[in-house]
Amino acid sequence: MRKNNPFKTLSIIIPVYNEKEFIEKTIERVFKADSLGLKKEIIVVDDASTDGTDKILKKLEKKYKRKNFKVLYKKKNEGKGAALKEGFLASKGDIVLVQDADLEYNPDDYPILLEPFLKNQADVVYGSRFISDRPHRVLYFWHYVANLFLTLLSNAFTNLNLTDMETGYKVFRGDLIRKIAPKLESKRFGFEPEITARIAKIKGIKIYEVGISYWGRTYEEGKKIGWKDGVRAVWEILKYNLLVK
């Protein structure tokens, strides 16, 4: 880490909807994760869960009341993008990291994700599932094909050479994402192509990509994204690259 490193704090935003089986373990893993010396701010945004997740979160608020941990409770379920927007706006960290609540993405990868900020003055870092030699659970072929297609389509418009635009691990310089957040429109999984299109339009931005591990879930285990979200993502790639400034 450089002595003149301007980054001191890390905000970790965790959007959650009906994850009572995972949320407590996720929070514990996030607290224990190595943040390379950065002080953590953990913000959970509960997207109007109906399975008892909110009750677990209230218990965790008491458990971690002396730590930098807060929960935002939405009254209406709107989707991942809307939850992230609220979390971004509430954050104060010099770096802001998105952490899914279901542990498909491993908090042990934080040092890999943070290194480009601390050593290379990155503005944005994406964690790629497709350039990594770390463990990956083998799952759906057509999901893999859809991810490759959406990344390729997005790259064609953004002129970036990302390998995994749809990744859940996205990390931003804090002041940058808080400036962009009020403009975010996508309420569901369209956040991924929208934020990629918006950051690609920023002149001189430094975007890095690092390899991460991935433990995907099956639909039986609670995976929520479906083929309709993939179709919608095509429209959102076109919309946010061509129609929205």
C-alpha cells in the first residue's frame, strides 16, 4: 500500500431480498474479510423482504450496534438496482463495494478487488468470473452464453474490453458512485448495463478488471435472475448507451 494512499474507508453495500438462509453468514463473512487496512462501513438495504430476513437484520443491528453497521428498510420491493441506489447515496466510504447477500461472491476476494485502487489509483474495478483461476461452481451453460453475449454487446457500444459486464462484484471510488447514483434509473438487474454505460462515458476514467471466485446458485437454491432479465438487459444496453446521456 502506498504511503500517500488517499483511501481510508470502505463502504460495503449489500442489497437483500428474502435471504434468511444466508444473510447472517454473509454479514459475518463481510466483517471478517480482509479490507487491506481500510475501515469498513457496512450498509444493508432490505428490499421489503417477506421471509423473515428483516427480523434477522434487526437482531444483527443489536449485535453490531457498536460497529459501523446500518440497515435501510424499504417499504416496497423494487429490485436490486433501486436498493443499490439507496445504499450508494447513504454511503460515506472512499471506496464503495457491492456485495451480494447470497455468498455467490466470496468476501475473501476483497484484497484482489481493492488492490487496483491502492496501487494503481483505479476509479472502478470489476470482478470477472471468466478470467480467474480461482474455484468456480459449474452450472448453467446458457447462462454463461447469455453473459458472454451481453458483455460483448455492451462492449460494442462502450468500447471497453470487459470480460464480465454482468458481474456482481463492482467496486467504485466513493465520490464517483455518489455523483452517478442520483441519475440511476434501473430498478432491477438492469443496474449492471446501466452503470457500465454511464462510467464508460466518463472521460479519462480508470477501469480495472480482476479475476474472482464464484459459487453460483441453482434456481432451487434461490437464484432470482431469469431469462426475462436477460432480454430486458439487451434493451437497457441500447438505451443507456444510445439514448441516455
